[in-house]
Amino acid sequence: MPTALTTIGLLVASNVFMTFAWYGHLKFKETSLWKVILISWAIAFFEYCLQVPANRWGHGTFTAAQLKIIQEVITLVVFAGFSIWFLGESLKWNHLAAAMCLVGAVYFVFRG
């Protein structure tokens, strides 16, 4: 599989773990804070097991700045789906406007 696809696939998978680690506990507010911190750290371990290889393998195909922008776009796409599906929140026009700003960031960071 091409390095670019492997990198992006690993970044998507790592973001799913990290989104659950950072925001999944919001659905379980009755659970003690110390417990959700430990669970979040346990989930985040798997995020790092995917994120670090993604950046290591992807660097060279992508610059560090490009990797970061790819990561941010994936983060917001994954989070948008998570907030709708898992948290039951809705997206509004300003979320779309923010996404369009990211499209601009992608354009400028990948521009030669």
C-alpha cells in the first residue's frame, strides 16, 4: 500500500481512539473523574501506537507541516461524526464555515 494511504489510514484510526479518549467520557458524567482519566489514558495508548508510526512513516512523503494539517482535518471530520453519532449534538453553519477555513489551510500548506 502506498505510504500516503497508510499514513492517512493510521491517522484516521488514531483519531477515532483519541476522540473517544478525550470526549467519550462526556456521555458518562456519573462516573468518577479519576476513573475516566484512567480509561482515557488507556484508550490514548492505542492512539499513540497508531499516531507515532503514521507520522514517522509519513514524514518524507509529507512535510511535518503537511502531516499536521492532514491530522487537523481528520480530527475535525472524525469529531464531527462523533459529536453527531455518539453525543447526539448537531452541526451548525459556523462549523461548516470553520471547515472551509481548514480547506484554505490545506490549500496553502500543500501549495508548492
